[in-house]
Amino acid sequence: MRSPRPRLIAGLLLTPLLAGCFSSSGDDSSSDSGSGDSRRLRVALAFPPAENYSPYGQDAIDLSRLGVVEGLTRLDANGTAVPALAESWSSEQGGKSWVFTLRDAKFQDGTDVTAKAVAAALTQAAAAEPAPAAISGVKLKAQAVGDDQVKVSTAEADPVLPLRLTNPNLSVFSPKAYGKDGKVNPVGTATGPFALTRITGDTAATLDRFDDYWGGRAQASGVDAKFVSDGTARANALRTGDVDIAEAIPVAQVASLKKATAHPINTARNTSLFLNTQAGVFKDAGLRAAARKAIDTSTVAKGVFEGYAEPAKGIYGPALTWAAGKRTEPTGRAKATSPQGKSITIATYSDRPELPETAQVLQQQLQKAGFTVKLEVRTYARLETDLLAKKFDAAVVSRNMMLDTGDPVTVLASDFTCDGSYNLAFLCDKNVDRLVAAAGTESDPGRRQDAAMKAEAAILGTDAVIPLVHLKVVTGIGTSVKGAVLDPYEREFVGTGTRR
């Protein structure tokens, strides 16, 4: 083990991770004394693993929410990068490289977290195909500097690299996790307060407390997670006491819960209609404009979300308080043309019950405007491959716009540029790419936000995406639970102080 180091920069030191970082349902103080031996937590999550718990896709979010994984940095409630496995950092070469100083920590397999192991983990993530959304288009390299420092470099100066490294896709695992085939086994190899010990296909997972967690011993002895796509079933499981915490309670079920168990929180999540700009009917900008004009977002907000959403103003919603004052009107939109009965297929997924209902409302509105509309509804795990393969004309998708990095620019790069890794509209527009690239060079937060809003206006001007509503998310939490984490970025769910 490395010899103890003096603490660096008091302002960068981190209180125990996942405890007290966001809104909480109750007292969430963590026990560092090891005295906390509460019963196991039973949780129901909405999205089953789609990629065998690969940390390089959407499954990484589940691993993060269950307290399994962490990276060098993490997001605080203000969307700022703060220490996790790294206790401090500084930039070099005008932001082309950053040096991260590691804290003393252990992997869940008992080995030390070393600079060599961290550098290898980041190198593996950078080589993943497709690239994790947070570093899409970024040529990232990592190398160990002694035992306790890691230098992370990019081809171009990157003022938000510490924010990128908060993404769960860039979590750090022990060397034994990485197979020769490039796959990563997260069972007992991460660094979070809970270690994944058993996987039951895509239906359940068992986690035990990691007693050597650097941030303090968790108060719950473990977590028993179920993956329940059906929202009504999640709500019923909470009502009957089968689970202690249930993710994403459908708005139609909220009234049936005890008031004390329903916990809404404003998030950066939108529900939007993405139009396929490269294949099918919506290659035509005039028909995209016709779809936009046909849609009444207030009907979606009131009729489907029952007060737990508001009509969307753009890509960035009211949870991001800076956005409204900086928004500009889209320009250059095409003139709407008549659909003349053209047939389209809208895809969505049932894991969030409001999405099929939203799709039905859109179907009615678009048919009234002259489109012929078919719906394709599956679970997200069964939909994702075809969604990314351009097999649908449009998709109703719920997306937390700050999930990838907490940075307003990187989400635009991943979702709306030619090389974006999660570009569901398959948009490739030179002006949009130029504006997003320009925004990415801004290091001052205010100017970066201004530039992001200019890019937002250009994206909305293409009608590649039609933002529908800005969402609140309701988490169901049993009255016996204390310290559940309500995270506006939806990366954290159970923490060291969560107990019953």
C-alpha cells in the first residue's frame, strides 16, 4: 500500500460520497465508525441491464445508482465536478492535460487503487466502441505519474475534462475486471460503497456492503435490486412493502401512494420527439416542420404527465436556472409542407409508462395534420439496437440532458453532431457542428452557457428534435427508509447513509 499522503487543498476535499450530496428523504448522515448495521435495502429500478452490465453503455447508470462504481470525479448538486477517487487536480498546457492526485482507496477485490490501474481503466474506456458519450470525439489518453498521480491528456484543450470524468462510463475497476476480449466484469471489482456479488440475468442483482470503502462504511448491509420495467408493478411493490425504494413512479400511480412515500424532484430530463433526418419521410425538412407545427406540447404536459411536467421551451429546462434568460429563438426553419398521408413509424419504450401514452397523443395530433402514423412500443433493452440503426422515422425518448457530464455543451456534441454517439435524430448539419465546436472551446462557464444556447437555437432550427416536456421524476420511498438520495442528475440512488 502507498504510504499516507498529506491532504491537499482543503477546499477540494470530499465528504463521504453519495451521502448528503443532493436532496434526501431524511437524515442521511453516514457512519464512519462501522456501527451501522441496518437491514438490507430492497430497490426496484426501471431499466434492466441491456449490455450485461458493461460500464461503457447505459448499464453504467444502474451501476452508479446502486453505489457500485465511481470515477476520479463526481457531480455535486450544482453540476460542478468535485473529488471522488481523485482528491485534487490541476491543468497543464493550457488545458490539454490534467494531473489528478489520487486518494488512498481500495478496490472491492482488496487491491489498492494505484495510478497504473486508474490509467489502464481510462485507456480501456477511451478505446471502447462505440465511445462513451462523455468522451465522444475526444482523443483521451491517460498515463500514471508515480504511484498516486494520473495525467489525462486530450488532443485539444478541454476546459471541462473533470466534468467528463464524472460520467459513470468512465468508472474505474481493478485490473482483474478487464478481459482479453475487451469486456469488463464489474462483479467485486469496482470501488463504490456496495459491491456487486451476484447477477440474475437482467432481472435482479445482489450487492453487499464494501466495508473498506474510502468514504465510510455504508449503513445498509447490502442492496437487493430488482429490475421492473412495468411502472405499475414498481408502484405496487412499494405499496405492498416488497421494496423499500422504487424508481420512476408513473404519474398515474402517484395518487395511489401514501403522500409521505412519493418524492418528486425537478430534473434536467426532457421527453422529446427525435425525427430521423437521414432515412425515410423526415429527411425532408418541410415535413419535419409540419410535424412540429402539428404537435401541441401543452396537451402532453397536462394530459399525460398530470402536473409533473411542463411544456418544453427547448433542450434545457427550468431545472437549469440559467437557461431561460439566455434562450434565443430558432432561425432558418423550413416552411411546413403537406404530409399528404405519408406513413411514419414512431418508436418508444414501455419502461417509462408515460412514453407510450405520449406517443399515442402524438399519433392523434400527427394524423390530424395528415400523416399516417404507426407506433412501435418495446422495452428499452429490446428497442435500443434498432433505434440506433435508423429503423424508425421518429422516436419518443426521455433523456436527462445533463446525465453524461453535467456540461451543457457535451450533451449537444453527443446528441446532435455528425459524430455524436447518441444522435437519435442522425443530424449532421455543418452549422450545428460549428457552433457546438465553438461552444466547446469556452472555458468561462457563463460564456460557455451563452454559446450552448446559440447552438440550441441552431439545432431547434433544423426541426431534428421537437422537445415536448420538461419533467419532474417521482421516486417512491418507504416511510421506514432514511437517507435516500434524490439526485437531479439521476446518477445516484442509494448512498452510504441510506438505510431502513
